[in-house]
Amino acid sequence: MRRDRLVIAATLTAIFSADLYFVLIPKLRTFRNASGHLCSCPFNDSTLPGTQGLVQPMLANWTSAPSLQSATYPEEESGSKLERLFAHPLYNIQAPALEAGEKLLEVGQLMDYYEKKVLRWERHMKLYSEAAALSNVTITAHEALFDPDASWVKFHLGITRYALYSREDPSVQRLVHDITAMKVINADYTQDEKALKGACDCSEVVKPSGHHLKLSLKMHNFAKVMFKPMRQQRHEETPEDVFYFVDFQRHNAEIAAFHLDRVLDFRRVPPVVGRLVNVTAEILQVTQNEDLRAVFFTSPANNTCFFAKCLYMCKTEYAVCGGPDLLEGSLSAYLPGLSIAPRVSIPNPWIRSYSFSGREEWEGNPFYCDTIKQIHPYNTGNRLLNIIDMAIFDFLIGNMDRHHYEVFNKFGDEGFLLHLDNARGFGKHSQDELSILAPLTQCCMIKRSTLVRLQLLSRPQYRLSDVLRESLELDPLRPILTPPHLQALDRRLHTVLRAVQRCVRRLGQEQVVTTDFISSTLRPQLPQQTTAQIKAASFHGEHEYGVMSIKNNHTRRNFVLLVTLGASNSENSTEPVDLSDINERHVASQAKAC
């Protein structure tokens, strides 16, 4: 009897302690913080409150961000919202001058690599022509010339440890334009399709090859692009009964994902553009792969069609047809070859179950992130923050198929994540899959740079749907997205901001919003500084900006968070202003207004 009383007493004590720690103390802190300035001015739901909450252990190398308060929205301005967005200080960030090892490829290294590839291609074409002549087969010869100044070469040379391309790199826009006009000289299956031939057990993973209809196209200047044909009309939604792993791959989703990636300033999606491809002249007549040639046929409507060869030993279906020869598709620029720029494919910690039944651990364990934080490389550096960035990106586009992510080997654990293969996005505009946000909602962490841009895109003068619509109007296959999909982006953006808001209320802003390694400046243009110069200046009191320490494979780096927000108050203002100073002045103005 006495032992039972002790058990009951211990249970009641534990319940009371939990209630005190998780409920009463945060409420007292909130009341104490609010008592300093009693203001009845309403704050927008999309911004973060300044409440404090429970304590969460910090990861190594991570520092917290200063307070982020809500902002007043000026009246919507006329003119190009996209140009106004890219002219904003948050989109004019100057990274430190690149140091040794921070570029993916050097010029001499890349030129030697492609000269060997050109020689190999010429030998292959000579042997192929001789074999065709012996077989009395007529082939069409296409002139190919390697141009070291081609836009695709410049794109490869512009890849750094920070992103696939810089904001001011003109080669990306040139490449997008050039892809629409490049002449196709060869078509083949992609390397991953060849590698998977016969390797997939369809009794465990239902993944018909017809859903992966994509081809590799070689251009006259030796550029390579991945072609994904149109499989679904823009207004069609994925049926409710279709599993995400057998959903169609949409060409317009690839195009829209590239533009959204630029608008979010991630720059982790390779350039993609839409194009009308002549499937007869630009695929059938130039391919040297007999397996690919064998899947072409003429439909009863006299259209040229082709389907996916059964590379998974499953079944052959889902043909696509031209009209009669022209077919819409997305063309994605290839990254440098794996032999010169190796990448590693890593399973997503929040991977889904690719079967008709079964659930992964994270789907039933709300504390799953605590386990992930103890595992390398998620226990230090930016990897977990980058996973959360990727989850936000996937939630905005509705992509549930992020089973792996890739990083360049050269940049190690601090390298950015590549957001590849986004064709299963934009399938449902009427439904928001909240489970995609699990990394954010379970870990309750987000980069400050990501958060402030999301907040900016929630404002009427920079509304996400408007700037993305304007950006997509530049694509030859416009319109890329229907209005419901664009409206869904705004809705999902506010969902992300509300999720961050809930985390801040529970844990406190210092534990949720993390300062990352970005540094920025806008007018006047300051000379680029090396990391050592920036470090010396900050330590000698020349700047009063937040400093974060980032560790990579070779050295411990320090970067300065310097954001010029003078343009927020005056178009002619050029004085750099710290974000925390802006927030403090805003709070003061709100209190005065009340």
C-alpha cells in the first residue's frame, strides 16, 4: 500500500513538473516580455513574435539570430515586381572572394577533360560511320564543334561551394536562351536509366519504367541536356488514388522549379528551359541506340510516338506522341561529369516508404529529429539547415519524391545540396502535403537568410505568385503554371511562416532562427574582401555585424552578416544597416504609433 502511494506521488510530481516547465514558465516569460511595451497594434500572422520559450541544445558552429519583428507593408508599387525583388538588398549579397578549393573546377582542368571527350566522340563517330557503310545504312552526319566560350562551359566553371551559379553570372541566362536554339546531334537514354537496367525488383518497389521517360540529348557544341517530355496537361491534377512514387513526371514542374529556386535565391537547381522538340528529326533520326530506335512507332492518328524501354523488367507502357512530330518538353542542363566532378547520393533522413504499405520512423515519432541531430553530418555545420531548406522548397512545389539528395564530393559536409529531379512537383494545387515540412516542424530550425526572404515574398509588393508568374513568362512554353498552382504557392508560403511562428512561440527565437554564413552589401559597391580581411575587420571593431563560424574540411571560416536595408526607407539610401537595428527602430515606431 505504501509503495502504491509513492508511485502515485511520483507520477503526480512528474506531471506537475512537466506542466510547470512546458506551460507555466513559457507563459510567464511571455507576460514578462509583453509588459515592457503594451501595444495594441496587430502584427501580421506571417511574421515572428518575439516570445521566448523552452531551451533547446545548440549544435556546434551555429549561432543565433537577432530578433525579427513584424514589418509594416507599404502600398503596392507599379512596375516589375521581379526586377524590384532582385534589386532588393537581400538579393544583392556579396560573398567573400573565393579562396583556393572553393571553385568546383579550374579552367585548365575542365578544358583538358572536354578535349579528351571530343576526341573520344570523333573516334566513336568514325567507327559508327564505317560500320553503317558496311551495313548499307545511311546516316546523317552532323557537324560538332567544341567552343570553350560556350555558355554551358561558363556555367560549369561558375559552380562554387556556395551555389551552382552566382546572382550576377550572365552565363546562366545565356545558357537558358542558347538551349532553345541548339542543334541536337545525338539522343540516348540517360546514364541512370542504363545503370538501373534489370536492377530493380518490382515485387518490392512498384516503379514502372514508363513513368521515367527521359532522354539525354547532345548538342552541336557538345552541351548535354536532359529531355523530359510532356506527360500531363497543365490543368490536370494527380488523381487522389495515385501513389507519389508512380506519379507522372511533369516537364512544366521542372521548368517552374528552376524559376522558383532563383526567386528563393537558393540557386541549387541547374538551368531548365522549355522547348518544342521534333521527336523525328531530333531524336529518332540522330540516335545511335537501337533500343531507343525500336520504341518509336506511328499512332493511328499519324503522330510519331515513343515509349520507355522496359529497363526495370516490369512492363512497357505510357507512350508519348508528337503532334505530329513536335512535342513539348523540358531541357535541363547537365552538371559536369562524375569523372571530373564526382557527387555522392545520400538517402534523405526523412525518406518515405516506397511501397504500398509501411511507414518510416519519422512519420510516427515526433522526436525523430533529436536522433538525427546526433548523427554525422547533421550534428554540426549547415547540413541539417540545408535539409530544412530543401523541405521548404519541396513543400512549396508539392514534391513528395525527395528520397535522396546529392552533394559535390569536393565541398564535403559544408557543401550545398543539389535540388535535382523536381518533375513530380506541382501535381496538386488543391492539396498541401504538410508531412513534407516534417524536417522544419520536428527540428524547429531555419536559416535566417531563408526566413527573411520568405517573409519578403509574403509582402504584397513582392508576392511570391506574382514574381514567379513574371519569371515564368520568360520561358518559350509559357504559361508554365495555371493560376491555381500560383495561388497555392502563396498559401503554402504562409503555412511555412506559421510553422516557424509556432516553433518560436514554443522554443524562443534564439533557438529557432539561425544565422548562416551569408554576407551582403548593396550600393555603393564595395571591393570584394577575402575571408581573412573580413575576419580582421570584424575583430578590430570596424564593423558591428553578427559573425558566424563555419567549419569545412580544410579550415575554420568566419563570415560576416552584413545586410544593407537602406533601400527599405529610401531609394537613394546607401548606408549599410544591420537587421537588428532595423527591427528595433520598427518596434519603436510601432509603440509610438500606438
